[in-house]
Amino acid sequence: MRVTRPVELPSPAVRFRPDYFARLGALVARLAAARERRDGAGRARLFGVGPEFVGFRPYRSGEDLRALDWNLFARLGRPYVRVSAREASEEWSVRLDASASMGVGRPGKLQFAAELAGAFVALGVARGARVELVASNGARCTAQKRADFVAVFRTLESLRAEGEAGLASLTRAARPARCGRLFLIGDLLDCAPRELLARTRPGCELVLAQVLAREELVPSVRAAVRWIDAESGQALVLAIDADTAAAYERRLERELEGWRRAAARHGALYGCWTSSTPFETAVRALGAREA
């Protein structure tokens, strides 16, 4: 069950604060500088297409071992492959849940998800990738250069948390992703790890960002709480005492641990945050392979 009715959602829409774009620009610049220091590859050479060598990237599980640069592996003790400008212009896909349950929280989960999505689009474009943005309500756009950001952020601000279609419906409707990197952002409440993780192909780097409202992570202890499913409107009145809250927290921890373990088995990045978390915190954690 999820808190509040669709008509009473506290934060159903997406609105970017004026400082968001300055913060995003600073974050992308810091991550780009960190990557240059790590890889020793000039930023300008990461753009464009062609067979010329532009740098290195971490080896991805399932790739041909013949692609490894063994000299670099011997020096660093970590596996890297050589990157051409053509590969640097790879495909990324960012998919986010815009269902009714994403309007829960202050700020709403959809707001935080949109801030993350915008950041991953910007990171992809900075890397020279063609980035596809897809929401569970059918909204979509693509970006390959900075001029495309206007359409991207207009698309994100057009979203409202409504309907029942979440990430599960989005991934079921699509073929397994062929992109180089796939970002899935949502509360993951309509998904099972096995179902979601099966939607990727070998060589596709998967990033899972789970967004929950504070009241979903830490339920209030009250004599009676009226719970309403945000997507169906069905209501249930329950007494929430200390024992009930503790049982809820134990069950939630098992579910989160299930996601962590499943992601680790598949070599995916996973993190869970409340909707009030600064987006930079999640991007730095989930962009660890990019920094």
C-alpha cells in the first residue's frame, strides 16, 4: 500500500528550481575533470566518431577478453579496454517511473527522479553519447548535444505522477536494452529484481536508482493511520504501534537487501535514497564508473 490518494498527492508535478542547472553544470564539470585525471584522456577527444583511439574505459562483464589492454592491467591491477571515438559516442537509455506512487513525499519522488534523469542525460552528452529519455507514461526524447537540453527538461517538467504504469510496464513493453548504459529510476515497488535485471544484454551497464519517500522508509507510530494506494485509491486503516513499525522496517530492509544482492550478482550499480536527498549525492554514487 502507498500513502495518499492520486488527487491528494503532495508533489505530483516536476519543477526545477533556478539553482538546479548551475548545480548540474558544476557536477558534470567535476566528474569530467575526475575522469580525465583517472584515464589520462583529453576531454575533447571523447567526442565525435571514427576509429581513432581516445582513451580507456573499465572492462564490462561479458565482453571479449581480447579487448583488454594488458599493459594497463599490469600497471593498475584493474581491467580496462581501449576506447575509439566511435565507441565514445555510444547509446545510453534513461528510463523513469512516472506512475501515481511517484507523487508521494515532500518533495515528491518524481521530482527527485527527474533531477537524477536530467543529470544522467547531461553526463551522457558530456561523454559524447546519444541519450534516450523514456518515462513510463510514454513521454520520450533524445539528446546528443547541449542544444537538446531544452527539449529534455521540457519533457521532464511535463511529467505528472499519475496512472498505474511504472517501470515494470515500461521494461515489459520493450525488448532487452541494446544500449551501452541503462539507467532505471523509480520506487521499484512494482518490480521484482529478477524481472528487471533480465531486461539487459551482456555488455550493457545497468544503474538502478530507487527513490522512496521519507514516510515509506520511516513510518510514523500512531494509534491509527489511513493508508491509501496512490494508484488504485483503495484505503486501509491500520493501527501503527512500535511493534508494527519495527516489523515494517524489517520487511523493508529485506526488500532493499534483496535489490542490493541482485544488483551485485549482475554487476549493476544500485542505490536507494529518500526524495529529499540532494541529487548530487546519488549521481556521485551511481556515476562512480564515470568519474
